[in-house]
Amino acid sequence: MTTSQLTAPDKPAAARRQGRPGIALAVIAALQLMVVLDTTIVNIALPHIQGALEFTTTQLSWVVNAYTLTFGGLLLLGGRAGDILGRRRVFVFGVLLFTAASLLCGIAQEPWQMLAARALQGVGGAIASPTALALITTTFREGPERNRAFGIFAAVSASGAAIGLLAGGMLTEWLDWRWVFYVNLPIGVLIAVLAPVFINESERHSGRFDVSGALTSTVGMASLVYGFIRASEDGWRDGLTLSAFGVAAVLLTAFVLIERRAREPITPLRMFADRNRSGTYVIMMSLSAAMFGMFFFIVLFVQNVLGYSPITSGLAFLPVTVMIVTAAGISSKLLPVLGPKPFLIVGAVLTGGGMAWLTGISPDTSYLGGILGPMLLFGFGMGLVFVTATLTAVSGVAQHESGAASSLLNATQMVGGSLGLSILMTVFGTAGRTEGERQLPSFLAESTPAQKEAFATTHELPPPWGHQVLAEGISTAFWAGVGLVGLAVLAAVAVIRVRKSDLEALSGTAKPGAHAG
């Protein structure tokens, strides 16, 4: 629908939508908030989900991975669907699917039910999220009006992580962990009702769906992640572990071949031809891997070892979000002066420093004495990278492909987070088993008969032996996180060559909306 059509007297519905841009933006921003919030709101509830549905610690990572893998893997396909079928139509469908999946998550009684619903939630998010950003261009005129809308959209994306942490804590503590999913129901229904009234439909474009590319990449990455997590529990020689890696290799190879031959590939491989863009994807994948792992394990530590309530846990992570937003603001202002490379290097180094600091975690570690400092350093480093990476990812890209480049960055971030968490979980599981064997003689000698009976059922050591096992596993896993961040530092130093002059044409072209948590 063109701008002239929006104001034509014979289009009263369109005119009414055009006359309420504030409501339209609120609807779009509410969806983005709901999707971004869901990457963190569940984290605070993880220990309670684990207890209620009897997940092991390694299996628990799938509550995160099932969502992020389908979200990241299908994100580009969701954007293509909006272009071909109509963005508002696809937006509403994605919202309804996400909402229905949230209900299924809330009523889950078995681990497999939760994981299936979380995967479906990711599909809904992948359909709705890219169309939400694109709908701003359909609804708002180019210029100050659209720039203002993009600014609000970006602010909502940045604040979603913090809101999710606090909301997750309050809902889990005051009501029940299931409400971190139920809270999406009234919001999703309201968005689906208001969208057709206040948001303009976009013109349809001819095109093809690269379903085979989307499926081979998503299932291939899921198989790779499963292989790592399976190895953490059953070892590297386990038949299913090796089979998972074999399936991943076949599917990911098929994905590359499909994308090379597809007329309209879901992932244009030419995007990787530019060294700056490829380097940026490596940086964001590596840092996201470390960030997902840090959030996951620190939540377990502060609740299971330090005994924090869900609300206190949410507040404990709030300084990280504050540092991310602060550093992002600093980098935005100084990018035109210093160029992107210093921010990518310094940001990656600070993130790695924070992760290395966290490797000293032990059962005696306090929040103020050993967790807050490294998390602040970690958050500031991530904030320096976020805005810089978004701009660098679209540097040198034609205007009509800037959306694809930034969407690919978001997909890389989500998939990288899943892969990184699975790698850290593998290290955690191996180190935890070794430490558990070391603690077992002490447990058998000093524990009560009731503790021995419980151990025979659960095969998990109770405190204080279990705290030592958990802390040792987390500490070792964080060393793997340091290695992942080291890859980002290497890419920032050796690969990135973009200069500040290369970014001058990008003022206003970078698409906000990269997830910060």
C-alpha cells in the first residue's frame, strides 16, 4: 500500500490507521518487547522449571536452546514470508503462534512438552519479529517520523532484557514459574486484535520460500547442539553423540550447497564475501555464546548456592543491562570519531576479562566479592560491541540489502548463543562428573542416612558437596567461554578493516533491534 493510498478519501480504514501512528508503534513495540523479553524472563525461572519438571542441569539448557535455535534459524525465512505474503498478515500470524506456544509452555507437565512448546515459541518469534521492524517502514513516513519510531523500537529492544529479568523474578516468586509464559497471553491477544485496525498492510512481492535452506540449517544446528549436550552426559564415544555430529555435518553441508544453487537463498552467501561482515558475524557469534552461558550458569549459582530468591536474582543481573546500555550510548557517540575497530577490540577484550574473572567462582564466592565486578566488566564490553557490530554488518551493503545483513547478524547472535551454551554445557558436565567422583568418598563418610537415600534416587550430591560440584563445573565452563571470546578478539584484530569513513553513509541505515540478552 502506497503513501497516496493511505491518505485517499476512499480508504477510511487506512486513513484511520495513518491517523493513529502512536498506537501502531505501541503495537509493534509491544511485540518486540515480548519477543526480546522472552530470552531473559525464562532464565530467572530455570531452577524452578528444573525442579518442577525434573530436568537435569544439562537437559535444562534445552529450555533456552529450543527457543533460540528455532528463532535464529528461521528468522530470515520469517522476513521473507512478510515480503511475499504481506507483513501485517504474517505479523499477526506470528503473534498468535507465539501466544499459543506460550500457553503450551505454561501448562507443560513433562520435559518434552516444555521443549516442544519452546521450539514452537521460537518459530512464532521468528515469523513476527522481522516483520515488526519492517512494518515501521510501512507505517511511518521516511524522515524524522520514521527515525523517531526506529529510536523507540531500539530502546524497547535494549530494555527488554532488563524488564525480562525483573518480571521473571516477580512472577516466579509472587505467583508461579508458569506465569513467565502466561503473561504473554493477554499481551499477544491484544496485539493480534489491534494490529489489523491500526497497522497498514504492505504490498506483496513475488518471490520464493527457501524452505529447504531454512530446515537444513535449523535442524543441522539443532543436531550439532544436541551432540555437544549429549556428550556432556554420555561422553564423546556414545553412539547417539557421534550420530548427532554426523547428521549435523551432512545437513550443514547440504545447507551450503542448497544456498549456492538457490535462486532466492534464505542466507545469501555473498554476505560472507566481505571480510568485515564475516568478521563481525564471528565476533557476535562468539560473544553471544559467552553471554548466553554466563547468564545461564550465574542464575543457577546465585539461586542454588547463594540462595537468592527469583526477585533478588533478577535485581542481581540488572547492573549488567545498565552497563550494556551505557556502553552502547558511549560507542554510538564516539564511533564517528574513532571508527569501529577500537570498539570491537576493546569490547571483546573487556568481555573476555569479565569471563576470565568469573572462572574464580567457588562455593565461598559472594555476589559483591566475586560476581558483580566481573559482570559489570562483561556488560560494558558487550555494550561497546553491540552498536558497532550492527553498523559494521551493514557497511558496504546496498541499501536494499541492509535489512538482510542486519537480520543475519541477529540470527548469528541467536544461533551462536545456542551453540556456545551447548559447548559450555559439555565442559560443565565433564568437569562436574570429575568433581562429583572426587567428592563422593567425603559424602559417603560424612552424610546422613537420609542424604544417602536421596542420593540413591537422584544421583545428585546435596549441599555442601553438590555446591562444590556445581561451582567447579561452572568455573571450568567459563574457561571455555574465555576461549570463545578469544576468537572474537582475534577476529576484531586480524579480520576487521572497516574505517570510520566507511560508516559515514550508514547514518540512518542501520536497523535497530539486535537482541541484547
